[in-house]
Amino acid sequence: MTAVYFKVKCNFDILSSENKEQVITQLENINPNSLDIQAINKDERKIAFHAEINDIKSGEMSFKKEDDAIKIKCDAIFKINVRPQHVADVMDSETQWYCNGIEEYPGNNIIGTINGLEQEKYKWKNFQGEGESIRYKIPLKVGNKIKDL
């Protein structure tokens, strides 16, 4: 694995007007500790990362439960270990970065409508069919060293 540094600076909320009760139940029962981040390279290949509180080398990230939302504040540099085959894509300036939600632990994603990040509509197609969805751009810088950020 190769160490890569990510700088993330953003504030946003996760909520759901469509299924408010589900989000409130999730909020009552979780203690989130990571951002679920996805990189999409120029060939549309997707690479997933979890920027966890334990990965922070500088700055801070907080999750605050408030009414029917989770408020996320992040101004931090994370050290993430990247598989060698993905390093070139991660370092490529054309790679796009998205936030898929937050997690308490891997596989326990809290997803919903994200307010505060730029929305992007996209079309998807897989073995189950095709459709249209929304993804949320996250401001992220990448470097080999902290001083590169």
C-alpha cells in the first residue's frame, strides 16, 4: 500500500425529506466516524475510500446530530493507504471526487439528501438495469506529502 494524503474542507448536512423517520432512527442509533468517499477516474472506474477520524494527521472532523439531520464539519488532512494499482488514478488531476455519505463502521452507511455539497446528475447502467441518480461532489486535494496540500 502507498500512503497518500487527502485534504478535505467542507461543511454539509445529511437528511432525508422522503423518509424522515428512517433518518431519525439512524441518527438515534449511530456514532459516525468516517466519510464514504468515491473517486471516479476519466475511464469511469470507481475507487472507494473511507476517511476515518483515526486517519486524520492534521485538523478535525465532527458529526453532530441535530433534529432530523447530521451536520458534518471537516477541515482535515487524512493519511489514506491506497493500493498500488490505484495510485495513478488517485493522483490524476482529472479524477472526480464524490461523497456517498458517512459511516459508523464499514457497511453501515448513512445516506440521504446531502445539503451543502454540489449535486451532479448522472446516468448509470449495470446488470440490474439503468437509471438516473444524483451524486455529490466533495472538495478534495491529493498529495504525496502533507506539505503538498
